[in-house]
Amino acid sequence: MKLITTIFIFFIINLFEFTMATTNDLNFNYVDKQGNYKKSSLREIISNEHPVFKPENNRYHIYHSFGCPFSTRVLITLKLKGLENCFDTSVVDYIVNKSVGWAFTSTTEGCTIDRVNNFKTVKEIYQLNDKNYNGRVTLPILFDKKTNVIVNTESSDIMRMLNSEFNQFSSFGKEKIDLYPKEYQDRINEINDFILPTINLGVYKCGSAENQQDYTEKFNILFDALERMEEILKRDRYLVGSDKITESDIKLFSTLIRFDAAYLQLFKCNKRQIKEFPMLSNYTRELYQMKEIQSTINFHHIKYWLFTFFDKVNPLKLVPIGPDLQWLNETHNRHLMSKYY
Ligand SMILES: *[C@@H]1O[C@H](CO)[C@@H](O)[C@H](O)[C@H]1NC(C)=O
Ligand SMILES: *[C@@H]1O[C@H](CO)[C@@H](O)[C@H](O)[C@H]1NC(C)=O
Ligand SMILES: *[C@@H]1O[C@H](CO)[C@@H](O)[C@H](O)[C@H]1NC(C)=O
């Protein structure tokens, strides 16, 4: 009875939040007209203290797109934490019909049907929480198979939950990696807050600029921020002063890996390629060459999604054949940066 009451309250709260989310602009989904990040309203946090959503093996499902960087950060976290057996996943189609939104297909290479509900569209998943839902439909989605509702659609929250709440189900056993270690949390938050508006969303802001002055401004902010990352990486192997990869690296990498392949041309972020930055290029190589990370990167999905989805900047939806991305597999020397070897 108590559980049912809690679930009911959870619905009421979400119903209220949903009525506040009204924009349904599939273009530049994550940024509002002022260029600010639009946070998700579905943000329940799984924990032993949560009345409904407890950490459990094989209870939750992740819906994602290989195209979308906010999905990639969650997928990388999942792999680095050894949680592939704890969560199952569905992969949405990278070709999006704007009148339907994100949808499932069984015929596109590398995509799946909705493995939980067998829905045709992602919007139907949102409608399990609110049957009149008509707001933003974004990925990734952390979904509860037990109560059959969405738990959380905010990638940063999902990363934190995967990092801290499911360690007992990790296939790595005791040898856990902590992507948000206590001693570095302030620094990680600081870096995350810096790279979100300038780099992670900075590329989209260049692409969504509607006049020369706005574009120039966003372009300069983006490349100044990349230079700042380059400076950090001259000193340290990873973004936060430890010898270990943290969530900040995952967030930066998810943008860097799309940069030369798509953003540079699509969003006119063409001051410099990532492969031309001495530190950022080797840093991107190192992360890409980790097998857990490489398994989350599908350039076909990345390019086809980006070049067809943002039709305002690419109305004919032609997908460029290049560039050559072989450089990502070349050797790097980042291990020499280690302070502890
Ligand atoms: C998009 O979906 C609508 C509604 O199902 C359909 O009528 C239309 O043909 C689709 N467009 C494309 C390009 O597939
Ligand atoms: C890098 O090498 C791996 C393993 O051979 C291959 O699967 C992948 O496609 C390569 N990546 C690029 C960008 O060429
Ligand atoms: C990047 O790695 C390559 C291969 O180890 C190395 O030759 C090059 O000097 C590195 N670049 C920098 C800036 O360290």
C-alpha cells in the first residue's frame, strides 16, 4: 500500500512538471532560445533510500542513440563500470522523422526495437509517465522495468547513479573504478560546469547561431574553452588532477569524438580540428582506444544522425563521406604523463 501511494505521489509530481515543459523543438533539443541548457524534469535518483527506485540487478533499462553525445556519456559510464549485464539497452533509429520524433526500427543496422515495451516511438515511453505528455522527447532514458515508468532522463544524473549505486552488480567485482571520487568532486563539478555551456553545448550554439555576430561570439567561446583544455592536458594526463579518468573526461570526450567527424563541418566549428591540437589529439586517441569506450562509438550513427537531424543547417541532409579518422588509432604517449608510474 505504501509503495502504491509513493508511486502515485511520484506520478502527481511528474504530471505537474510535465505541464511546465511545453517546447517541442526537436532541433537543438538541449538548448533554449537564449542558449541555456534545458534540464530534464524527470529526475528521480535510484538509491537504497529511495522509496520506489532501489538499486537492483537487471531491473532497469537504458534507451539510447549512438548518435547523441548525451547517450554516449551514459554508455561509456556503463561500460567502464562493468555494468552491461546489470542493464539491458535499446538503440533508437538514427534517422528521425520529425513528425514522429525519435523512433525504433528493426531494419536499420545497429538499431533495435523497443526491447521493453515494443513501442514504435520514444514519445510513447514518456507517455507511460504522463499519458498526455507532449513535451520534449530526449535520450538517454533510464527506465524501470518493474514499475514500467521512466526514472530519469538527465544524463549527468544517470552517470552518477551508475557510478555509485550499482557497484555490487559490476562484473569487475571489487576492482571498481570510481568516476566521481570524493577528493575531486569540487574540481569535477567545476570542470563540468565550464565545459557544458562552452564545449558540449558550445558546438550546437555555433550551429544554431542566426547571425554573423552571434556565430562569431559562440565560435570564440568554443575555441577559447578548447585551448583551456589543451593547457590542462599539458600538465595532467586527465582533466582532473588525478591519474584516473573521471566523469569530466567522459563528458569532454563525448564531444571531442564527434568534432572532426561532424561538428567541424556541420556547425562551422572550423578554426582547428581536434587532430591538430597536440594534447587534445593524443588525449582523444587514448580514450578512444580503450576497448570499453571504443565499443560505444559508431561513426556511421554519429554522422547520419547529426547530418540528417539538424536540417536547418543541412537542408539537403547529405552526409559527407569524409573525413579520414584513422588518426584516432595512431599511437599516443599519454601514459608518459602518469605521475605514478
Ligand atoms: C514521417 O511520418 C509520417 C507520419 O507517420 C509519414 O506520413 C511520413 O511519410 C514520414 N516521412 C518520411 C520521410 O518517412
Ligand atoms: C580503429 O581500429 C579498430 C580496430 O581495428 C576499428 O574497429 C575501428 O574502426 C578503427 N577506427 C577508426 C576511426 O578507423
Ligand atoms: C602524441 O603522441 C605521439 C606518439 O607517441 C608522439 O610522437 C607525440 O609527440 C605526442 N604529442 C605530444 C604533444 O606529446
